[in-house]
Amino acid sequence: MEESPLHAFELHELIPLVPAGIDISINKAVILMWVVVGLVAFLMISAAAARKLVPGKLQNLAELIVEFIRGIILDTMGEPGMKYFPLIATLFLFILFANLIGLIPGSYTVTSQIIVTAVFAVGMYGLSIVLGFSLHGVKFLGILVPPGTPGWLLPLMIPIELISQLARPISLAVRLFANMTAGHVILGVLFGLAISGGLLIGWLPFAFTIAMNGLEVGIAFIQAYIFTVLSCVYLGDAVTLHGHSEHAH
Amino acid sequence: MPQFESHFFSSLIFWEILSFGVLFFLLYKYAFPSLLGMLEEREKKIKDSLDQAERHRSEAERKLREYEAKLATAAKDAEALLTQAKERAQRLMEENEQRMTVDAERIKGDATREIEHERRKAVQDIRSQTTDLALMVAEKVVGRALTEADHRRLADEALDALSKTYQSRN
């Protein structure tokens, strides 16, 4: 059974839906998005419904996640950033669960679609730009001039900063997409080897598959975390405008 | 790569935004307020508990100091009481001793006086009896009676001599 390791990323229309000339057909990725939404909503809402001062297992997990996201926001944006908590938390949970569910064999990794990560990246970056201009007006263009830049360097700095700004949504989108895709390609290749190797040698790539799967769980967490942190950093930059710590690219 | 097939872009974008929107709405409305509230409540509770514990601790410390002070006072009081009792006992003992000495002196003096008195009486008795005896002897010897006055004079002379010899012997 020789097939392309990219086979796993192929989508097929399951239910064609084309209202008003726009193709919104249901495919596997869309169904997996629903699964993510349902699972996250169920987990978080049932955890929130418990509302006990001494939490049970589920509430404890939900509170751990909430506390974790709160930590990210407070670290990058400070107390005023808590206004964006619901958005950041939803983003983190959506990406995290999309990454994790994608690791279940037979399911689909929503975040391995470049367009999905691009929507998140452009959405968050766009929000930061909109927020920046609405909070600071024209002064927000000052984000292109790092504090302490001497005047004669401006012609050099502004294009560099402009490129760095434009690279933000692209790197954000590509980082998540590439990590998810690469992980699944490696898993696919290793599993293909395991199958074609047979019993004699196939156990070796199969063992690697298991190890890689464990690694992928970690990567699922890390990439969701990175995406969230960077979104927070961009939002924080826009809200405070050279207010506090320099951001990392 | 299949991910770059733009055929699916429109449906993915649409469903992603819709899914994200639905999830955001659900969590915003039903999950986050309760969870964040819970965390804050717990934080507050822990802070309150710590504050209370701190309060209790300082109160306990204060009470301990109070008790220590009381204990010190009590110890001082007890010592004072003991000293007082000792002094009293000493005084009583001295008084008793003095009184006993005085009593003993008195009893001794009384006894001495009594003995002296008895001795004098005895001497008196002996003297008068001796006189009578001597007279009787003298009457027998002389054969004639002397006057009472003579008797007395003679007897006294004899007795004086006698007592002189007696005293010189003693």
C-alpha cells in the first residue's frame, strides 16, 4: 500500500453546499472543527457549571487552562490585557484541541490547513492593527520606529520594521501549519515504512511512530502556546505602543 | 500539497469563522465568567484565610506575651509571699524563744525564791526546836529553871555560836 504521505491532508467534499455561489461544502476538516467546538464547549462549560471552591478533576483541568492563559496575558499585556481574555482563551483552546484531536488516527488536523492558520493569524494581527489605530490614532505608526532610534537611521529602520510587521501574520500562519503538516508527514512516512517493512524490520519504524506520536502531543501544546503568546504580544504592542517590554519575534 | 488547493478555501474560511464565533460565544457566555470568577473567589478566599491566619498568629503572640507577663508577676508575688512568710516565721520563732527564755528565767527565779524561803523556814524551825531541846537539857543539867528570858538569851547565844560554826563549815 504505497501512497503519498500527503494523502492524509487531502479533503473531499462530503456534503456539497453552494448557497449564493459561495462554496461552503462540508468536508472532513469542517466536521473536525465542529468536533473541536463541541468538545471544548462541553469541557469548559461543564467544568464551569461545577463551580466548587474545592474543584473536581474536570474543574481543576479547566482552571489550570484558564490560569495558564491568564498567565500568558498578564506576562505579555499586563492587567489591561484581561479584557481580551475570552478571545485569547478561545483561540488557544481551539488551536490546542484542533492540534490534539488531529493526532487521533483517522481524524483530521484542522490546523494543518494553511488557510485555517492564515485566518487565525491574519485575524489576530488585523485585530492588533485595528486596535492600535483606534487606541492611538496616527501615532500608532510609531510602532515602525523602535524607541531610541537616531533620526538618520529612520530611512533604514522604517522599511525593516515594515517588513518585520508584515512577516508577523505570515510567520504566525506558516509556523503552525508547517509544524502540524511536518509532524503528520513524518508520522505518515514512518507508518508507511512500518507497513511495507513487514514483521521482520517493520517494528523499528513502528516504534519510531509511537515515539513521534508522543513528541507530536508535546508539539501540539507548544504550537498552540506559541501562537497564543505571539498573538498576545502583537495585541500588547498595539495596546501599549512601546509601553513595556520589547517583544520577541 | 493538498493544503494549497484553493478549491476548499472558501468553505474552510466560512466554517472556521463560524465555528470560532460559536465557540467564542459559548465560552464567553457560559464558561469564562464562572471560571474566572471562581479563580478570583478562590484567590480572595486564600488571601482572606492567610490574613486571618496572620491575625490569629499575632493575637496568639499577644496572648502569649500577656501570659508570660502574668506568669512573671505571679512568680514575683509568690516569691514575695514566701519571703514574707519566712520573715514571719523567723520573727515568731525569735519571739517564742525570747518568751521562753523569759519564762524560764521567771520560773527559775520563783524556784530559787521558794527554795530560799523554805530553807529559811527550815532553819527557823530547827533553831526553835534546838532551843527547846537545849533548854530541856539545860534544865535537866542545871536542875533549876531559869526564867524564860534567860532561857532565850542563853539559847540564842548557843545557837549563834552553832550557826557560826555551821556557816564557816559551809
